[in-house]
Amino acid sequence: MQAAPIRLRPIVMTTMATIGGMTPIAIGLEAGSQTQAPLGTVVIGGLLCSTMLSLVVIPTLYLWVAEHIEPRFAPKPATKPPRAVTAPERAPVPSA
């Protein structure tokens, strides 16, 4: 999640540049470009969908899974092992 502020600007800039380049094709202003208009529309829609998925939906889903699903699979905290019962220490026997 720390990479989001660093990567947001380049991703959005690249997406907007590609959408800007595809806009004349999608509008189909020039003669004969009406056959390419559906291609431009699909490319623009795909870019918008993939950008929103990668920047909003996937991180949100990741955080939700980490918060709600992952704790179920975490290992249980270890309990202290029972103390071994040892015989009491004997007092030293005085030598005669």
C-alpha cells in the first residue's frame, strides 16, 4: 500500500495519454475513420476499466481479505508447555 502514491501519477498520465491519442479514432471525424471508431471506443473503455480495477478495486479487495479472511488462517498463539515435574532436590549428605 505504500507504493500507491508513488505509482499513481505515472499510471494516470500513461492512461490519459493513450485515451487522448485514441479519442480522434473513437470520434471518427475523418473520412473512412468510421470503421475504426468501434476499436477506439473499446480501447478507451478497456483502459478506463483496467485502470480503475488496478488502482481502486484490487487494493480495496486486498485490504478486505487481509482484514476479514486472513485472520481465520493465522496460526493459533502457542500456549506455554506444561512444566516438567522434577523430583525435589536433596540436601547434601554430610560426610562422616
